[in-house]
Amino acid sequence: MVASTHWLASAAGMGVLERGGNAFDAAVTTGFVLQVAEPHLNGPGGEVPILLWSEAEQRVSAVCGQGVAPAAATVERFAALGLDVVPGTGLLAATVPGAFGGWMLLLERWGTWSLADVLAPAIHYAEHGVPVLDRIAATIGTVEELFTRDWPTSAATWLPGGRVPAPGSRLANPVLAETYRRLVAEAEAASSSREGQLAAARSAWYEGFVAEAVAAFSAGTAWRDSSGEVHGGLLTGDDLARWSATVEEPAGFDYRGHTVYKTGPWGQGPVFLQQLALLAGYDLDAMEFLGADYVHTVTEAAKLAFADREAWYGDADVPMSDLLGPAYNEERRRLIGPEASLELRPGSPGGRDPRLPAYLAPATATTGNRPGLGEPTIARHTPLTGTREQTGAGEQVVTPDGAVRGDTCHVDVVDRFGNMVSATPSGGWLQSSPTIPELGFCLGTRAQMFWLQEGLPASLRPGTRPRTTLSPSFATRDGRPWLAFGTPGGDQQDQWSVNFFLAVVHGGLNLQEAIDAPMFHSAHFPSSFFPRGSRPGVLHVEERLDPGVVAELRRRGHEVEVEGPWSLGRLSAVARDGGFLKAAANPRGAQGYAVGR
């Protein structure tokens, strides 16, 4: 089974399985096709975290394909440029492009196919073109003026004939096709073995012609970004050469016979586990599924978990055992009352004092609602720009300067051997940074998720990973591999995924029913994307949620904003269940696709 956010990618992955490849070969192939089919949601200059079950190893592993900040990227460097937040577009926000390294590590260690074979479908589609999605056309249309006025290399790539491509037309990227052809040619010239070719391809990317082009473009050009100013980049060839993808132990939490696995707290993944730790103290089975009590409880738990994300998560020493511990969560659970909270309330795991970014400091001095809890109460806050950020849409929000309120892609695979993969490739969006003309792709902007303030877990520091929102999910049931799942959606990923998981575990829904169920999420906490805004108390729900439930949620103090009936969440999933392989994909947008045999 293959399920992903685009039908061409799922079909390409299924073709690998039908021709004898395993889940890891199929996931890599699918991932490279997604770069071509959904270039507004991911690209070669982006990143990918991966969770996998190896049937041979009988364990869950995490692959980190998240690149790090350049050696020259310091808080002082940005302050000297007059910046107090990392721009959401342009060269300054680039981290090492980690997606290629992540996919290559997955292929080398667990896959069986050659570099040429996994890249062949992506090369074909880049050369001959893919159908232009409505959202691709809309995205390019939004940044058309930016491209024509300020980013001519992007205009040359994404405005064929000088015009925004029409929905349903064919869009090709022959320069990217040539980049991948050259990688294959150099790899095959360097070695006759699969492993040697993969090593040579990695070398070409991080030390050879790709790295050289990235470094020259970063150092030798300057472009207008979302700050309104013109800036060059900080990324160098040495930054690329020093980095490599890694295999890590995932974070995990046991919940009602299931163990859910996420990446470590260098990303937001463990907020999923913290929500489960809080919800473990409630009888969700006794609540009406998607009733007011259910939605209120799940939402308030999310607010507390994401408040901890703001105070504690980053590429640093994060006290995860305390954050997931029963005593801490019993204490935190007392903060969930009958009414909606309008405050950002990080906790004090192990007695440590939480520290939030300076602009989140309370406008009015307040104290915790419950004496002795050691929990600060942070009052309402606004983005640095003083504007309210809209985060209700299921698709990414793109502004005319190219800034993105995050969306991405997702792929899940299970093969006949029992191997399973959940991956969330993202970044390097066509609208995020000027196209490197020799390569056919642009750099990512993930550094916008760092804080330009010293002393925080997510502070900008050279050689560290940004606290990304990318968050694949994996779950075992009774100790056996069961479910690989995930969704695009920036900060919403670990709300929509939690809602899906709870719908299966407590709602009794099958995979497709759980994806189709009315979705909701909170915009209460700070966004991970420029300009880092939040909307305290705001709860987005699809209009298919019962109107009586919506009215009751409003009575409880939630500022409910009703979105379109099929507008929130873009989940996909595969499962091993009852002797069968199962899969499901998102119907929203008529784009996701699940396939199997």
C-alpha cells in the first residue's frame, strides 16, 4: 500500500512495490516525485523526517533529514542587519538542504534499489511535465509580481512564456531533470556497486557540483525577502560538507495498548505524545465522539502541550521524560477547566522554570491560577508585526512576498514483507527563495523557526536544527507494527494527526472514516512561521461539525471560526491490521491518493 498527498507520487511508489522493491525503495521514489508534482509544498532544497519499521530489525527508527543552521548564522549577525525575526523568504533563512541526504540514508540502509531506478520517475515528470494543480497556479499567481520584479531566476522557471501556468496545463522543470541525470551519471561513473553509487551521489550533492552551485548562489547574489530588504545568504560549501543525515531513536508513549512514536523534540513531534499523556487521564470513550466535551477536552490539552513546545523544545537538552511523566501530567491536567483558556501556560517539568521568547512576555503581570503549581500564566500576545495571522486553511497560506504559513507533503508505505514508512518531506517551496538557475530548485527557509534571542532551546545557533513542524507518526498495537500516518499543515500537523488517531482508537472509525471525519484545530499558540503570530482562544472547525456543538463551544469561551465543510486536514495512512494491509487518503482537494494490491 502507498498513500500520499498526490496521485502521481502514490502511483510511482506503487509501481516500485509491484516491481519487487520494498517499502523503503517505494518511499524514496514517492518522495522524489512529490518534489516535482507538488513544488509549492516541497522541493530538493527542503528537508524530510522519516519514521520507519524494519521487519528485519523488528524496531522503529527515525531518520533525520533536517539540515542545520549555517556556521555564520548567529543572533548577532541578524541583529547587525536590523532583524529581530528571521525572514520567511530568501537566502538568509536557508539551512543545509537535508532532504536528499535523508532519502539517500533510507535507501542505502534499508532499501534495495539503485539511485537511477528511484530517480527515474521524478526525472521523467520533471522533463515531460505534470498537471498544474489549482493550488500551484494560485501560489505562482500570488508571487508573480515578486518573481517578475525581484526574482528573475524564479520567473524563468515558474512563469513559462512569462505567464502564470493555468490549472490543468503541463508544467515541466527540465533543469531539475538534468540535475538528477547528472547525479546519476556521476554516481555510476564513480562506482559499479549500489552502495558506492549512493555514496558518490551524496558526495556530489554535499561536496560536489550541487554544493558548489548552492554556495556560489548564496554568497554571490542578494535578493529581496519578506523583511522588505535585500540580503545575501550565509550558507557555504563547508556547511553542506559537514552535515549528514542521521538515524536516531524515536520518542515514544504508551497509550491504551498502543505505542505512538515521533521524532525527537528538535521538532514538534513530541507534542502529540504530550497530548496523549494529558488525555490518558480522561474517559474519552464516555464522551460523545466530536461532542462538545470531547472537542473541548482535546483542544485544551493541545493548548497545554503546545505551550510546552514554546518553552522547552529545540535542538537542545529537552526534559522529555519529565514532560511525559505521570506526575507532571496529573498536575497539568488540573489546568483544564470547563471554559476555554485564553492564556499560554507552559509548565515546569522537574521543577525547571520555563522561558519563553521575549515578545511572548505577559502584557499584564499575572500569576498562576493554582498556587504551588509553579506554572506562569502568559497573557494574550500578538505577532511581532501587530497583525493577526490567519491559520484556518487546510492548504498553505502564501503572501505576495512569498512568505508561507506552512504546508507540506506526506507519504506512507507498507510492503508485503511488513516494512512500513511514514515521511513528511517539506521546504524548498518554489515561492520561498529564488531559484538557483544551474540546479532548477531553490533553498529552503526553515531557519525562520529559530528565535533571535539567546538562551532558548529554539534559539538560533550555528550547526543546530530548527524546531521544525514536520511530524510523521507511527504506532504499534500490542507491540506489533500497526499504523503509519501523517499530514501536511505546519503547526496543525500534531493536532490533525492526534484527532485522526483518537477517531480510530476512541471513535471506532476505520482509517478512511477517521480521515473524513469533521476536523478541528486551535490557533491559540504562536505560529512557527514568520511573523510568528497567534490567535488566543481561536478554534477552527469544519462546518460539518454539529451546529449545536459549535454553539456550546462558543458558550464555553472558544472563539470558534467555522471553515468550509472539507477544508481542514490532509491526512493519509497505511496499516497492518487483522491480516490485511489497509490504506486511506485525504479527499479534501481531490488530490491525495491511496493505492494497493
